[in-house]
Amino acid sequence: MDTVLRLLPLNHEDHGTQRCRIGPKAMSDLGVKIGFPLLISLPNGSCLCTAWPRRDMSDGFLQVDLMCSTSPQPVTVYKDSVSLHHLKSLNSVKLKRVTVKIVLKNAEDNVSGTTVLEVVRDLLRNVYVLPKYVVTVPEDSPVANVEILDMDPVTHGAGFITAKTSVHIKEMKTLEWYKHSSDNNSQYQVAGMDDVCTSLKEILNLPFLYPKTISKLRLSCPKGLLLIGPPGVGKTLLVKAVARQVGAYLISLSGPVIHGSRPGEAEENLRKIFENARNVSRAGPCILFIDEVDTLCPKRGHSNNAPENRIVAQLLTLMDGIHSDNKMVIVAATNQPDVIDSALRRPGRFDREIIIGAPTISQRRDILEVLTSNIPIHSDVDIDALADMTVGYVGADLTALCRDAALQVVLQAYQDCQVKQVRRKHFYDAFKKIRPTSARSAVGQVEFKPVYWDQIGGLEDIKLLLKQCIEWPMKYPDAFMRMGLTLPKGVLLYGPPGCAKTTLVKAVATSCHCSFFSISGADLFSPYIGDSEKTLAQLFRQARASTPAIVFLDEIDAVVGCRSESRTGSGVQERILSVLLNELDGVGLKATERRGRQVLLEGDHEHGHIEELEFKEVMNKSVMVVAATNRPDVLDDALLRPGRLDKLLFIPPPDEKARLSILKICTNSMPLDKDVNLESVAGFTQFYSGADLQNLCKEAALYALQASGLQTTCVNKEHFRQALASHTPSLNARDLLTFQKLGGNIL
């Protein structure tokens, strides 16, 4: 039976002596003599001690001095017990050389290296050590602890440090830096941003990898890095992950921490944070992270922003005071780079600007794989399909998607009292609830009931042309590039009112499975100068973030109109037209909106399915613009030229065959009597538009309810006759002739 030793507190006179007190019987069983090294495995780690008998010579107890252990701050629970086989006797060898890492209590002690070396030699004299063990020193010493890195000669037993042992200090760190790196054990997984991680690591590791070359060439290392990207893309998570990977001390800075109640307090707090970062950087690499830097350092020049102006001036001075030999880098993040003061965005301050766009399909796939790695998912879940359908989703949106899908399983498991896996249905249900961040406050984003091609009667030629002009470029952009065709920019549908122009656009959006944006004059026009143009530019910016997307401008003649010198008014329509022309020409695309690898724009997309999908997504950054009007004569000529609204399609009123098809669709869910002849109704409805025919069927059903009561079950021929008598068509031969002439003029 193994002997069990109960842990007791150590006597005060044995502190700092590296002794462990055990009974004589335990020393006899272990075969150790007084003062021999003994390795003890405790519940919270291991320690190296020298064996000494208890003063009362009693057995069954153990008192340990944790001077040399695996942890700088070991914890011993005295209620625990230790078996005798957890104590192991070791051989000892006198060391010729030992390499250590020093942890200083104060950063100022790092300057006097000779003094620190003498202190360490005195502390380690006559001490048994093992590699990777930490020697804790007395509180009155300037050194907090000493970590043993290497021993010479290498031995399987314990090493004994004598007065002749050479001590080599390889690294010195401050206690604050050491605690930060030891306590922060959280791991951050970042997917889809390998290029950005590499750039950030290069800036941080440059002074460490090539210190002699940098000193010889008298180069100044980069001081700052500005991360630009939409909200939720993972800027903060990226900085935390890189700091963990390179072993850097991370200091976060935000506006509420800086600002104070009295004048000058914000600048004082900023100086204290920079001074703290400088002290930390003397012991190792340090990252000073400024999140949402646009709120802290807006553009100067406004009298009402005096506190912010002083903060900007103070930050500029502090950044200029950073020396290149310091191991300190400032990283800032923002989603509004145009708001930041321009003095910060120059070499010597924020040397590099890295743009993180919305993730492409391959990046979304990597993110989803990381998010679902710890979730029990069913085999029917297709990560590629999820990545394909989450266009415009950033990392935060994908996290919410996976969380919502898992919550559904949790609720079902609570109700059914059993644990299930996350299935494809759960992800699809979550997809209906979680909208991308870029579309939550989107101008003009609408939701409509899906419209399919078979729900539109007639217009077969128009349907085919719309598929060729809109659906094909969105689904097969590689075919257009292969044939040397440029992707069309927009389509104009013109024709009489009520001829299904808007319905055709909805059918195209449903068929393409794309985002749909619609805006009217009421959404655009504003009494403030420049507000309307800003709203339209924001609409296109949000549409590009959710590509593939269709921007539908219904009644475009009321939105933009035509430019003319004799035109009176405020000129809002002319300015809106100018913005629209710029967006169609691609001038409105900003560098901060780029997404994915730019090499794809050169046609390098023959590397598998994922690369082809990524190519398709990047090529569709210019959204498709579809406009509709019944007044094409008032539109500006610059809008109708090729390269802007490339295709002009005339939507004619339905002929007799199309009217019959429309009547069948409108009466599909309506109980008709046998005497109703839809062919005859189609023949009597000349000059009726699609909207007129739909209204005609509704009027016939109402006449049936009026004549036969609410219990009627069918609509007969007489009801249609009454509806025809009371309902007149909205079109006439003169209007159709006018549209035909207009079509010939604009073409």
C-alpha cells in the first residue's frame, strides 16, 4: 500500500531555502540523504526541493518550499494529500553554464544590466534547478523571478549552481509584461484574412528578425498601421489574434477612457497611456490598439470640436516621439477613414493602410469552417452552399447565423429532452432571420413576394431578352469575359402603364437570387443641398456590398429627368443625374469597397469551383441598374447611351394571345362557371393592359358576390359581361402610336 503524505504549511524559517520537510521513514523509503534534490509532483504542478527531516521526526506529513517550481506563483492546497510515489529522488550535477530569463519588477531596472546580473548570481548560488523551471526570489529583490532556459552540461537529473557557474541572461522582461503574457491564455481563430495577418506580423517582427541590418542601413521601422473595413469584418479580433501569435503586449485605447471632465485631462490620459506602452515595449513587443479612431481623432478645423482638436494635436506629437528602435507599434481601426484627420494618414505616423473588404465566397467558407468546428453539425450541412448564399455577410453576421442555428437545436433539445445536431434546415431558418450588416440600414432595400416567370402571361420575347441582359451576366460572367464582352451596366424598360414592367423586374430578381434595391423620388429628394446625392451614392455603395444586386429605379423620369439650360428649379434632379452617371461609369467605386483578390480581375479563375465563384463575385462588384418609365422622351440623352443603360426594351401592351394567358393566370384560383369563355373575353379586351385584365377579373368576382350573395360558388359569363360594361381600358390607339414613335426616336 502506497504511503500518503498530508500537505502542511511551511515553517517561517524555511521560506526561501528550497527545503522540503518529510519524515524519516519517507526519506528511507525514497533512499535520499539530507540536502539531496527531490522532485515533488503537486496537484498544481511540480517543484524541485532538497530533502530535510521534520523537526519533530513524525511521519505522514509533507512541508514544501516552492522556491523552484513549474509556475512563478504556485498554489498549494493544504487539505490535499500527496502519495509517496509522487516524490522522486534525482541525481545532481554541478553546472558550468546556465541560461536564464529575468523578470524585473520595474522597467527601470532593465537599464543597469551589470547590476541585475550580479543580483541573479547571488540569488541562484547553491540552488538546484531544472530546465523550464522558475526560481522565485525574495520580495526585497529587484528581480521578481528567474526562469531557467538551458543548462550546461545537459543532464537527466538536477543541476546545481555554484559560485563558479557562468550565468547568461538571454532575455529580460518586466513583471507587468510577464503577467500579461502568462494570464492571457485565450486563443483567437481568424479565417479569411491571411494577407492582413502577414502584413501585421511583418511590421511587428521586423525589428526582431533583422536588427543588425536595420541598424547598419539606418532604417526606421514602421510606427503605425491603419485598418480600414466595414463594421463586423473582424478588425479588433485580427489585432488580438496577431498580438497573441507574435507574443506582443496589447494595450487597448478607446474614447471613454481618454476623455475627462476637466480641460486637458484627455491629453494627460493619452500621455500616460503612451508612457505605459513605452515602458512595456522595453521588455518586448507592444501593440497600442486604438479602436474607432475616427471618433477620437476627427478632422480639425471646426470651432465646436476644440477638445478633439487638442487630442489630435497631442496624438500627433506622441506618434512623432516614438523612436524606431522601440518595440512599439500603433494599430488603429476605423470604418470611416474619410473622417480621420489627414495629418495622421501620412508616412511616419500611420505608415500603412490595409483595407479589409467584405469576405469573398472562399473567405466565407473558411470562416464558416472555423465557426462550425465546435458545433455538432449534421452531414447534410453543405458549407460551400452556405458560403454561396451568404453574399455580403461579414464575420459578425456569419457568427450570428451559426449561433441562431445552434439556438434552434438547443430549444428543440430542451423541449424533446434530447441533444440533436445542427441540420441544414436550421441554417436555412436562421438565414431568413439574420440579415447582413450592410443591409440592415440600407437605403431602398425592400422585400417582396417572389415572382416567377410562369406568373407573367405573354411577353415571351421580353422575358428572353431580360434573361440575356440581366440573368446571364450575373450567373455566367466568365462566359462574357471569355467572349470579350463587357458586362452590361443597366436596362431601361419603357412602355404604357400597367404592362408589367415592375413585375418583370421582380421576376428577374427572384430568378437571379440576388439582393433587390428599389428607390423612388420620395426617398431621394431632401430640402438640404447634397443630401439627395449622398443618399443615392449610399444606395449604390450598399448594393455593391451585397452583390449580386439589382438597383431598380421605378419612374426614373421623376427621379432624374433631363438637363436643360431653360429648366427652372433647384437643380436637384440634375445633381442626382450626375451621381447616377458616375455610378454607372464606375467612378463611384471607392478603394475601401474592394473585396477579394485583385488578381481575379485579370481573369485568373481556372483553379477550381471556389475560385470560379470568387471570380464571379468580384466581377459583379458593379451592380445591375434596371430602370422603368412610361415617359422615355423626358430622359437625358447621356443616360441612354451604350455603356450606361445598355439595353432599351419596349414593353408593349398584351396582344390577344397574351391577354388569354393573363386571364388564365388571374382566374387560376377563381371558381368559373362552364359558360365562361376566356378566349371570347380576350377578344373583347383590346387596349387592355395587364393591370386592367387583373382588375377586370376582380370586378367580375365582386359582381358574383353582389348578385348571388356571399354564399356564391362560381363566376359566370354574365358577371364578366357586367365587368366589361363598367370597366374601360386605360390604353388607346393614339397612346400606342405615340410610344411606337418614341421608341423609334430614342433608338
